[in-house]
Amino acid sequence: MQKEYVFYDTVGIDFPLDETIEVVKSPCERDFLVSNHPEVKAVMYAPEINFYLEKSRDSIAQKIANITKLYAIRSVGFDFAQDMDYTQEVDKKVLIVTDESEHETLKTTLMAEGYTVMLLSPSLILDVNGHIGALHVTLKKEGELLELECDQILWWNAPVFAMKQSGVYDPLKIGKAGAIKKLHENTGVYHYKNYINYDPSICQYHERREEICGKCAEVCPTVAILKEDETKHLVFSHIDCHGCGGCVSVCPSGALDYTQMPRLAFTHLSSHFKERIALIIPNKMDLGLIDIPLREGILPLMIEGEKYLHEAHLLNLLQTSGNPIIFYTDFISKGTGDVIRILNEIFEKKYHKKAIYVCEDATELASIFENLEAIPECCYGINEEGLRKREVFSARLAHLVGDEDLGVVKTGEHVHYGDIKINESNCTLCLSCVGACNVRALTAHPEDNSLRFNASICTNCGYCEATCPEKDCLHVIKDEIHLKPSWFSQRIMAHDELFACVECGKEFATRKAVEKISAIMTPLFMGDEVKLRTLYCCAECKPKVMFKAHMESSSKN
């Protein structure tokens, strides 16, 4: 049977590996799924395997088990990935934007290589649109607006608006040699993926009457996510997406998911960290800079898109492992940063221990290793299949809180949780708020004619408040998580009895709704008994009452 995992032994390991791993002493031509070395052909190269083997203080038995887990973790990502491959033709039309005459030489060199090159001053350029292989430059020359098309742009000291487009490179940021290398690599056929999956049905921007969200577009460093304000639709440009995942961590409802590691895949992945300490390392980080031994029990987790991790991911990993998490990175996204702070405050209140450590150099990492405390009391597992992001976090956090009241944790600018208040005396149970809530936080219950609310899955969007037709009725409480049992259960916010039609006896509306309409219309009907009676009739009986009165009046005349 052909094995999917290969270990290229360049150091002479003195213990056996699991039977699922083929050990080779030299590069081979067979196709594998996961390899520990770049010289052995495989779908995925996992540098963390050699890194762990070299640095770990685990026993030999632990190393054998953990190396198998590292292969399996990579396999989980592959099995659950939902990305697709796309291509874009990229021709040899290049624009060089600079005021420096020395770059004439670069123009000449590129033209000798078959490129069509134009050299422009940045002062002439008004805007850049499109994407790599199809860039559109708007410029103003001698008072006339002109349009220029090109495939790629080298722009010295490029402004932010230009750098948001794919195919634009700033040699001052990545070096002249690096920019030219990118130019060459992308010429011909440019390969890209879709990094984001989108569910508009629970999006807090999609087709709302007013803008109440749009965080994903705000944090996107490119033009990969744009808002169409007129229709309230999100537009995704996968070719412009860097795959950082920052939009995923700030999406309140879970409408966005990371295709390289969907949330359900992360759930399966986390099972490999039971009784182990996860050391999360973005792929962009240089493992060679971690020149210290790994404390016993540490298992590295290499991830793409370091910005996508949100509260459901991290609480899952904490409650599965029973240990704190270490995040070794030089950058924390806005959403993930808020989540780390929130979880650390919660764990401090409950266990008086830190949940997540963040560091960016080996010295800090060594210090963290010395102070780590296991948190076995936090362990908890649920079946996350079919649950949304907020529902997962709610169930996990509810178990953590238990029967205690741990106070209030403030959320933040990029991750929102909250509550609502309803003035029951003003609520007519019209259920406009239920229709406005697409995350099932507000629900109607015909069995007792009640309106109920679960604060723990509310995205704090405020659309229910904007939709409520009653004055001084529904108010949103912003950015609070109440760590007590009632915050995780449905609360009855308003209820009423049903009103029976005075003609047929059928219940057709709440008493408050009928009384409200009656109070408004009674003065307008000026004592007309027939019209007044219709106020207390169902839709079927209203015309009958009016027709009967008309016929009786006609017969008398």
C-alpha cells in the first residue's frame, strides 16, 4: 500500500517512526501528501516536523506519537480545504512609476527581455483599478484624462491606493531584486485561489436597509472585499486576496470562513492537541530564529493566514488541549487581538490563569515556557457539526462559566457581543425584530405568544433596534459579555395574550397590537360603530362586517 507521508532522514534518527510514514534516505520521485523536507516531492511541505524533532525535549515515545500527529494535522487541512485553483493570463506590459532617471536602465533591460515598458512620473497618475494582468491606470497629462492598460506595475514609494491592487510592487519595500523577481514569476500564467467562503444569509451587511456592519471590507488590506452601498452586497475579488484571513476574525456572525482551514477542519485538527500545548506559528515566520529547546509537551501548529483565528477556534483549542496556547508571531490581527484579550480576561476570572500568550522572539518564548500552567479544569468537548460560530462559542463559554457569576467582560472595537433591553409595555409583538435577526438570537414562540432573546449568540449589530417600529421600545447594549448562566439561555423579553375576533372568535393578533391600532383609528372613525367594530375583527371578517352594514343600509333606503 502506497504511503501518503514521507520522512527524508538527513540526520539519522535512531528510533522508528509510525508505520504510516515512509522513511527514505535520499530524495525520491514518488508523489506524497506530506513531506518533512523540500527536496522530496509532496503536496505539502511541513517544516515543523524537522523543527520539532530537533528542538523538542519530549521522550522518544512522545516524539514518535507527536511526529505522527504533525503529519496528520497537515492531512486534516488538506482533506477539509475548500479552496479552488484559478489562473489569470499575464502579458508583458509593464509600467514603471518613478521620478528617478536611473530606472531608465531597468526599462532598457526589461525591453531586451521582451517586455513592453512605459516609464511614468507618479504625479501624472490619478488612480489604479483592476488586477494583475488587467490593470487600468487613470492619468492626467497636459490637462487631458487618459487611460493606460498594463499587466504589472513597479512603483517606487507607491501610495496605499495603488498597493491595494494585485500586480503592483514597491521596490522600496521588497527590494528592487525582489520586485523584479515577482515580475518575472507572475508573467505568463498567474495562479491564485479563493481563500474565503461567504454565506450571505447570516451576513450583517447583506441587503440591510442601512449599514450596520462591513468590518470585513474595513480591515481588508487590498481591494479583495468591496461594499456595494446601493444594494448592500459584498463583492469579492479572489485574485486580489492575500489570504491573510483578517476578515474572518472580525466577521461577527461567521458568514466568512477560511477555505484553507474551515472552522470544522480546525475542530478536527484540535483533537490532536489533547494534553499538549499548541505553539501556533504562521508560515511566514522563520523557524530558524527559534534557537531554544521546546519544553516537553509543546507541539507546533503551522498556519496559513495568521489573521483568521477567532473566538470559536481558540476556545475550542483551549478546551480540547487543557493547556494554554502560545502564539509566536510578529503581528496579531485586529479581530484576533480582541479575542485574545477577551479570552485572557475570562480565564483569569475563572481559573486565575492566562489562556493565550503572544510573543515574537525566542527570548520571550523561553520566558513563557518557564511560566506555563496547565488548565485541565477547562476541558470540554461538543459536537460542532451544524453549529454556527456564535453558537459554538456560546456553548463552550456557558460550560466554562457554569453556575457562577464572574462579572462582565467588555468586548472591543472589532469583536462585538452585547445584549438588548425591551420595554414590554411598548412592545406589540409585531416581530419585526425577529425578522431582522438572521442569527437566531431573537425568536418568536407561538406556544406562549412570547418574544425571546439569547444574548450569547447576538452579534450586537443593532438592526433589531433600527427595525423596531415602536417608540422607546428596544435598545441595544453594546460590547458586553455577562459571565453568568442567564446570559446563555433564552430570556422572555415580552409576551401577550391573543385577541379573538369579535365576529368569528378566531385569534388573529396580540391584544396590545389590536389596542394600539384601535387607539390610533378610533378618533378618525368619529363614532362610526361599524368601522369601530372592524378594529376588533380578523382580516376575513372585516369586509363581511362592512358589506353587511352596507346591505342593511341599502335595504332601509
